[in-house]
Amino acid sequence: MKFDTLKGMKDTYFDDMAKYEYIINTAKEIFSKYSYDRVMTPILEETSLFKRAVGDETDVVSKEMYTFIDKGDRSVTLRPEGTAGVVRAYLNAGLHKSNPNVKWYYYGPMYRYEAPQKGRYREFHQVGIESLGIRTPLIDAEIIKMACEFLEKLGINDLVVEVNSLGNIDSRFRYIEELKKYLKVNFDGLSNDSKIRSDKNPLRVLDSKDENDQKILLNAPMLHDFFDEESNKYFEDLKYYLEKFEINYVVNQKLVRGLDYYSDTVFEVKSSKLGAQSTVLAGGRYDRLTEILADVKIPGIGFAAGIERLSLLIDDELIKKENKKIFVIYFEETKDYFINTLNTLRKHNINVEFEYAPKGFGTQMKKANKIDAKYVLILGEDEMKNNKLSIKNFEDGSQEILTIDEVIERIK
């Protein structure tokens, strides 16, 4: 009997696994440098958490969540995104009272029941950050800088950051009321999706790709016209800091994050590495989320990126350089010397590959070639007698005879 993976799911191994680990290790390196600590939240949460945080009217909640009744007769959901669970953990721990300024990063699987396509699965993985307790355009700009540094370290270049401001909560509410009135007047001409969104979540209409919707929106009220003095200053300060951080950015007034809790800064980081410019990382400020979940006012901002999508953009050669494979060739008569050498290398955290049942020299060399080893260590009888090793660099073809200490230094 043959068992296949479920539609939209995939197994990850070999090169894909190497890319996954490289992305995670890079995230740890960059985010830690900016003083972010790792947080880990459950994959399974109460369904009501996502309904309140993400919104009943969103596609994620209404169409895409993996929701079921558990044995305790509770409605539970496999998390479709990371922010809601992280904010819940923050509130549950009472950090809004004892330690409100928290900077966390996370990674792990998420689940959405949507049509699978290249780089997008029903089980997918995200890496992201959340900063809670701080409201200033400086940290908004710093987070965008950190996002760009993370992507560039992965070898994803030609980045363009699209930024916008939704205004503070008061300005945003005033705009939404005017937008609702405008959409109501033009209701009959809207697409079916936009008709549904026009009352419950009108900002999502601005995201519509329907050509007729876009024509109607040409004369819609402009969000920035409703900014008060604070909203204008916050956005101007954000742009000032982005320039100070030398971020290549453009203002896109059509960029919105359609959820109710978003305000002020929203952004998307795009790359042309896949051809047409496409979003590889996105985020924004969500100063209303803690109020929606627990009736406390704590500002927050974060971003997330899909690991599968990032994997498509990473150069295979970059992974090979990071994973220098070392293959050891030995023979039956040098087995004891090989084991001593193996123990020494591993004590110095050097990973090596070898044949458990050694065959001829040519066969072992072919295996080293097959795994794309950078270095081959040869332990023949002459090497054993002289307590040395032959080291061959497969990249440039050079070969030397060195002591074990010299080999360790060379490899590291």
C-alpha cells in the first residue's frame, strides 16, 4: 500500500532542508543582532482567537482555516498566521503590565486551505518578528532595515520597499466612514467580492484586482487627505528615518493591510529576482490588536515572510558555500587511524562523510564527487605512518599533506 502526502503538503529533505536551515540560521543571526529573542507558540489555538484577531470577514478566517471540534468539544484551529498567537502569549504572560517592551522572533508551520501553487502550500512555514510596547517611527524604520538586511544576507537583492501610512486610529476611522459612503453610492458597479467587503472591511476593496472596481476607485476619497497632524508627522518622520537607514523605498498609497487592527506604517518588500516584482516579506503596525483581544492598549508592529517562497529565491551556490562537505577516504588497514581522526574532527565540530564499508580508492572518490564535497581527506598507509593526512581541495584541484591540526585550521 502506498501513502502519498496530502494535497498542498510536502516532504522536505536534502537541498530543500539545507535551504530551510540556512534561512532559519540567517534569521537567528540578523534578528538577534537587533536584540530580538525567540518565542514559540502552539500550532493549535482556540478558533475565536483568529476570528477576533484576523477578522470573520477575511478570506483567511471565512474560507481558508483548518478548523475542527476536538475531543473536549472545543472549536480549535491550526494557526494560519503567527501574529495572533504571539500577541496572545504576550497578554497571557501579563507582560503588558510587567515588561511591556518586548521584541520577539518566531518561525514554524502555518496552515491555510487554499489552492496550492509554486512556492505556496497548505502547510507552509513562516519566519517573522513582533515588537510590542513601542510606538515610534524610528523602530518602524529599523524593522524595515532589519527585514532588508535579512533578505540581502540570503542573497535576495534588487529590493524595493513599498511603504504607506494608514494614519493613526482616529484618522483611519474617519477615512473608512467616508470610503463606506462612497462605496455605497457605487455599490451596484462593484464586483461581488467588493460588495461583501464594502461594509465590513472597505479597505480590502482598495486591494481589488477587478478592472471595474479599479475604475470606480479612481474617484474614491484619498486616505492621506484624512490625516491629522500626528498622522502626517508620523509618516514624514518614518520617511526621514528610512532615508537615514539608506533604505530604497517608494510610497504606494494603494498599499493597505485590510485588517481592522492596522494603523500607521504598512510595508511590503519586493524583489525582481523571480522576474516580475513580487512581495517576499510584508508587515505593518497593529496598535489596536491588544485592545481587540484583551481591552488593553499596547502598540505593536511586525512582519512575516514565507520560507518556501524565500527558498525559491536563494541561489543554490550560496548554500553550497555555506555547507562545505568534507569526505574522508580510508582503507581496511587504516581503519583505526581513521576512527581516531574522525573523533578529533568531530570534537572540533567538523562534519564529515565517509563510507561505512570502505571500497577502493576510485569508488570512494566518485562518492566524494557525487556529494559535491569541497575537501577530501585521504588516510592511506603513508599518511598513517607519518601521522598526517592528505587533503585535496575539489574546487581548485590542489592537494597537500598536513597534520590534523593544520587540516582543522584549513577547513575552518
